[in-house]
Amino acid sequence: MNSGKTQSIILSSIGNGPESYLESIGSEIRRLFGYPTIIAPLMDDIDFSYNPQRDQYHSTAILTRLAELAPPDALKILAVTDRDLYIPILTHVYGEAQLGGKTCIVSTHRLGEGISAGSDVERLRCRLVKEAIHELGHTFNLKHCPETRCIMHYCRKIDHVDRKSQAFCRYCRVLLQDELNRVTESTSETPPDGTGGDFTS
């Protein structure tokens, strides 16, 4: 039985993940997706995903475990870590998401490229927020966008992350709204507070 209460998006720091950035990420999620966010610990140890040959952590395995740990009222889960993430076909990833699924993860490990320790906190925060929104967008069925300024653009290099904006292009914005409407209808829950009108040029 549905109580009419809107589900929340859970933000969770893993290991030595930068908890100080979670509020900024949560603020952007509420602005762009309209859903409330909750900061909550879900997982402390991700050693099960560690690959000693690569000295990296397999992000897909982490996503599977996060989905198993998801509370009943969690619409989506976004995890943040400082560990170096990979998937087998790539040397590394800034993050990964279950397309149309429940979980996603981002890492600060590579996002600090070109930033000396403590020298530009705002630049790192901006990069992390962009990649967090990007991965969360995938969980709402958004795919990579060819528009280089769109937050859903696929970034192969760190300067690509810096170049794109913190907003969806008009096309992705329409697709996201369609998905948000579908989620609302399928769960028969109260619609989120509404999403902002931010678009890329």
C-alpha cells in the first residue's frame, strides 16, 4: 500500500569518500530531479571488489551490492568514494550506473587530476557534482549525449568534464521529464516537487 509519500534518493559515502561534498550533490539532485535526498551510510568495506592485478575496484560489483542493501523507500542510490574504479573494458571510470536501475557510483580518485592537494576545492566539487548528476541520469534511463555542453556527454578526459555544464540539454531534459513522469505513474506516488528549468545552450 502506497502512503503517497515521495521516495528519496540516498547519498552514501563509501570508505574515505568525501562526505563534505554530499550536501552540494544533494542540492543539485533536488534542483534537477525534484526528489528529496537523504545522506545515509550503506557500505563501509568494498574490498570484495578489489582487483590486485589492476590495483583498482570493480565498480559493477559495488553497484550490485548497493542494490542488495537498498532500503525499501530508496528510489535511487548514489555512492561516492575516493577509490580508483574500473570496468574490465576500460582503464578507469569516473563513475558507473545501472542504466534504468537503482544504483550509481562516482569516484574522486581521477577527478582530482591537475589539482594539487587542497588547492582548488571548488573545481573538484564542480567536477564531482557533474559526474554525480551524469551517473544518476543514467539510472533514469538517460544515455550519453553528443552535445558537448550537456551534462550527459561522455567524458574521456578530465578537460571534457570541465568543458561541459551542470545542466541537461533540451533533448535530455525532455527525456528526463518523461522518465520522471513514468516513475511517478508506476509507483502511484506523490510527484516530486518539480524540476528546474536549467538547460544547456
